[in-house]
Amino acid sequence: MSEYTKPLPKPSPTSRPFWEAARKHELKLQQCESCRKFIYYPRDRCPHCFSDRLAWKRVSGRGKVHSYTVVRRASARSFGDAPYVLAIVELEEGPRMTTNITAPPEKVRVEMPVVVHFDDVTPEHTLVKFKPA
């Protein structure tokens, strides 16, 4: 593993379970125990019914590209490696995640089926990305 120089996530107490699951190559999201909806991004209350009864559940990791853009010039040098695909993936369970697609930009399409891909960038950090299914 080469030295990773890009910015890394800094888990909060609320998001820590998401990142710990990613390190185990599992995709876990919060699910509201009141309305049963899955939630992304991690938060303290359900955005649908405002319940604070949230539990972490493993999800399929399957979805489709809802929207995407090809970044041809990174906004900061620390995000080099352009071009890359920045996308919104709609998971089978409902939530939409902002992520990267690990495919050549010319191969990505809206509605394209994707599956989660875990990128172990350091021994302590695993990033959640998606690849074509």
C-alpha cells in the first residue's frame, strides 16, 4: 500500500459505526426503528419522522447511479488524480450516497447498476466507493 496523501474522513461519534463497518468491508446504514426507513448520512434523528430510535444495519451494497459528474480538474491539489467520477448512488434500500465510481469516466451512465467497493487507503481508513455491477 503506497502512502495515501489525500484528505481522510474524521469520524464523529455519530458516524463512527459507518467507518468501523467500512474497515470490515461491510456497508452499514442507520435504520429508523420507528418508520423503518434507512438513512444516509449518519445523524442523531430520523429525517423522515424525527425519531431518535436509530440502529445500524448491514445493507446490500447494490444500487444504481442516480447522477454523476466527471471531475477533470480537482478543486484542490490534495484531490489530484483527475479525471474521476463523483456520483450520487441510489441504494436498493432507498438512501442516496455521494461517492466515487471506480470505472473509467466514459463507461459511467445514469441508471447504471453498481455495487459497493471498499478502498483500503491506509491501515486505519477504508473509503466506500462503488464499481459497475
